[in-house]
Amino acid sequence: MSPSNPSALTARIRAKAGALGFFRTGIARAGEAPHEDHFRAWLHRGFHGGMRYLERRRAERLDPRLVLPGARSVIVAAMAYPAPRYADRGPLRGRIARYALGEDYHKVIEDRIVRLLDFIRKEVPSARGKGCVDAGPVLEKPWGGRAGLGWIGKHTLLVTREGGSWFNLGVLLVDIELEADPPEADGCGDCARCIDACPTGAIVAPRVLDARRCLSYLTIELRGAIPHPLRPFLGNRVFGCDACQEACPRNSLVGRSDGAEEGFDLPGLAALTEEEFAARFGRSPIVRIGRDRLVRNAVVALGNSGSAGAAAPLGAALKDRSALVRAHAAWALGRLPCAEAQRLLEAARDRERDPEVSGEIGMALAGRG
């Protein structure tokens, strides 16, 4: 469908998106994906790890016209999130990725995308559209690049000149012809600070991420045990990682919110019940990983603290109903150089019946965790 004045309609859509809180909106023509070869190669190398859902609906990920038959335009809108500095409040405080400090962006952006589509339908009553926010088949970042929002940085995130990469994306497919934006030139140049800053070397080449080593993947997507060699790299992170974004010079140009983030009490996180988890994180992106994975991450962070003050909460975690939590708590106690940690591990060895947890306890006592 072609409106009588695509340019004027496009301008009104941009203005409405801005009024809805999107700081930048770009538009691309729907068609074959700009990232097909890269995406296929990435999957072939197994860099998606346990994210098997990326293997499904592959054709739809590569062509938005299969998501919305008759799609003519791809609208990509960016919504910034606060990026406060973390205050140093001691070894027993945990960090989460900054995008998760507020309300779940999926719900916020989905609501704004629906309102944007409602606006378009008032302008063009016969228009059809479909919104996608992260969980849908459309890969937002490459389409954001095609729509002229910015360029794909070497850390694989979309970077804008005015907003750095501290933002989330929403996509709206519509069956009307809009005025497309030209792609923006790469702004990274010779800079490789994000690659150098990655704690685990997960950025194996410019714009190629081995998710299996990425701390965001390990703390969010990975359902089972975190590989032993990678656990120390979590530091005090319990949900996601901002290391590559913190290193990006573009992000240093973006105004940060006032004040400093205090972080999260690690002993408190390690002791969360299901009810407490739901009450505290029900409106946060953290809810998606569930209580057990968050507590798993918290006990790893307690072990990485090296603080004797972590022994008591880790001892309590050795009695957790989740074997996943108990196994990581055993490893964490093995990291603490105090007699109390040894005593707690020995007591757990005598009562533990799960073979995997028993193995972790044995390795921790032997100093091989």
C-alpha cells in the first residue's frame, strides 16, 4: 500500500514516536535481511550456545515479509535507558546490567509500539502492522542498522551517534510504503576497546560474539551450571554485563543519570524465596530467569567476593532446595580462605545426596573448584 504522500506520513510517524518516548526512529524497506550470511555462519559455528530458539523460525528471522505478509516497511525505534555509575559499597554488593534497573523494557516498548500502530491506523485506516520487541522473530539490531539508526559496533550492539548503545529497540512492521532512511556509516574506525574490555574474550572477532563465553549469556540464558573456568569472571555480576558498553567511547559522550546505583545485597539475593523473588522482580526483566538462576548467580558472586562475610549466606545456600544453587554454593565456599567455609563444606558433605552437588563439595574441599 502506498499512501498519497509517503514523506509527510513518515514525518508524522517520527513525530509520534518521539512523543511516545523514542529518541530515534528509522525506517527501512521490508525485504531480505541485511544479515543473512552473518546469521547463518554464526549459528553454524554454534556461537548461540543453548539458545536453540534462534534455530527455529529461521526463515522469518531473515525476511520480515514472512512475519507480516505484505509488509512494505520496517520501523525501528530506540528508547534510551538510564546508565548510572555503580557506587563502591563493598564486596557483598552485586551488579546487574543497567537496562534491567527499571521496569521490564519488553512491556514498556510493546505498549508504545501498539500506540504507534494505533496512530498509523488513524492516519491510514486500512493499514496492517505487527510489533516485535526482542522476543519476536525479527532481529532488531541489523534492521536498526538498515534503517539508519546507527551501525553495528564491534561488540555486536547497535550504536547511535547521539545515544551510544544505552537503549533498547522496538520494531513495527507495516504494509504501507514509507520513506526509507539511508544506512549510517560505520563509526568505530580502528577502535577495539570493547573487544579488549570483554572479561572472557567472548568477542572473538569484530562483530562476532561467542555467546557461550558472554557473561550476559551465562547469567541470563544458561539454564544449567556455569562452566567452572568462567565463574571467576562474573565478579559481582548477577544479571547481565555492561563491560563492552562501558568501554565504548560513544557511551562516554552520553549524559548519565544523576547519582550512583548502590547495587544489590548479595546475601539477601542468595536467601530469596520464590515469593520474595516474584514480589521484588515481577515487573523487572530479571523475572525471566527465575529465582533459582538469580540465586545461582548471587552465590557465585559471593564466592568471588573473597570475603569471610560471605561464608554464612553461602552455608545457608548449601541447604537450598535447588541442587543447582547448592552446587554453585559449594564452589563459592571453596573460594573463601576461612576456616568457617571449610567447616560448612564438611557438614554439607555428610548430608548431601545429590551426586553433582557432592562432586562440587568434594572438589571445593580438595581445593580444585
